[in-house]
Amino acid sequence: MIALTLEEQVLVTLEYWREYRTYFHMGTNWGVSESTICRIVTNIESTLMKTGKFRIPGKKALLKPTFRRCGSDFFISCENLEAKQFWAE
């Protein structure tokens, strides 16, 4: 079994976040098991969160739509890019 360095573990985590590949496929590329990839990602995430400078938004934050003004009467949802028209009262 191959032991990954700390730098490689951070790279594994960044690849997971960027590509959303399965642990199985990442493990195959890195030469480790999918459970090892899962442990690496979990450990790196929890270490980053303990610093207080890193935060992963919860489900509620992801479901909450955020709108920004785009033009005179249109607002665009940043999450799903659906344009909605709001009528002035």
C-alpha cells in the first residue's frame, strides 16, 4: 500500500472538490483504496474547518437563493441562473 504525503493528500482533496469524482476512481488513480480517499478528504476538511478560516456551507445555505440586480426589472439567481421578472408596485 502506498502512503501519500501531506501535500498529496491536500491535492487529493482539491481534486475531489474540483472534479466530484468517486472515491473509487480517485483511489484507482492514486493507487489507494476508496476508503483511504474518503479518510483523506474527511481529515483534510476537518483540519481546515478547525482553523476557523475555512467553512463548508450547510444544506440550508445551498438551498437559499441569492439574487442580484441585472438590468431594470430582472434579477438573476446566482445558483440556477433562472431569470425572474419582478414587477414594481
